[in-house]
Amino acid sequence: MRVPAYVGLGSNAGDRRAFLAFGLNALLNSRRVDLLGLSGIYETLPVGGPKQESYLNAVALLSTTLDTRELLELIAKAEDKAGRRRDAEERWGPRPLDIDILAHGDEVISTPELTVPHPRMYEREFVLVPLFDVGLVAGTSIDFDRAEAALRKLRGAQGVVLVEPPDWL
């Protein structure tokens, strides 16, 4: 059965735009993942962590037959191929590619490896702005009212700037 899934993509090392495209294409190369919607690309200031370059961020709405664990494994492979080294990176530090599962169907998961919906999604303008670009769909664990209220509260506070429209891929 296909379910809608939102993923957030980010990069702040190397050719940031190329890493976003690489990551999204790595997911779409699976026959079990289709693209339903894509936000624009936003340049954003880093939130938390050490001093570092700004990020490029985007959100994709997928349709997938992968379960959450399988999607997480596909994401880890894409990040590894892009050069991400979790064992050597500083928490919330620079990275060539970071892909987060924001929501996977209506699942609510809380394990040491994965929390869905994403636990800090409602605190991050760089997630909420592109999420609203794509549009919120029913059948996901995203709390629409909470997302809307959080975006109104954060709007403009975290330096999120559109750099490419949604047709960038």
C-alpha cells in the first residue's frame, strides 16, 4: 500500500544544490518511491550546533510502498554516498547531505533511531516554509493546525530565503 511521506533535505557543505538533487534522486531511483510534490530551495541560517555556513533546504512529498525503516535505510545509503560520515561529524554540524523523515503516513514512532513525526519540525522555519510550499495532505501524522500556528509564530525569525522555485529538480 502506498503512503504519503514528507522528507526534509538539507546541505551546507560543498555544492549544496547538487547534494540536494543527488539526495532526492537517490530516493526517486527506488521503484517504490514517487515524487508527489517539491518545495522551492531555501537558504537558511544554521540552527544550533557550531559556527558554520548557511544551509540550502527543501521538502519533498513522496508516495512510497517502503515502510518507515526501509525509507530510513534508503536515506542513510544516500547520505553515505554523498559523503556524510556520522561517526566523524559534530552534532548539528556541517554536512553535505541531511535527509529527515518528517512524516510517514499516519505513523507515530518513537525509538532511539527514529522519531516520526520529526520531533523538532514545529520549531524550524526552514522545515515549515518549504512544507507549506508543497502543501499539507491528509493521511499523515503532521498536525496541520500546530504547523500553521508554529509558522505564524516563526515567520521571518530564522532567516529563511527562497533561492530557487519548486521546479529546481
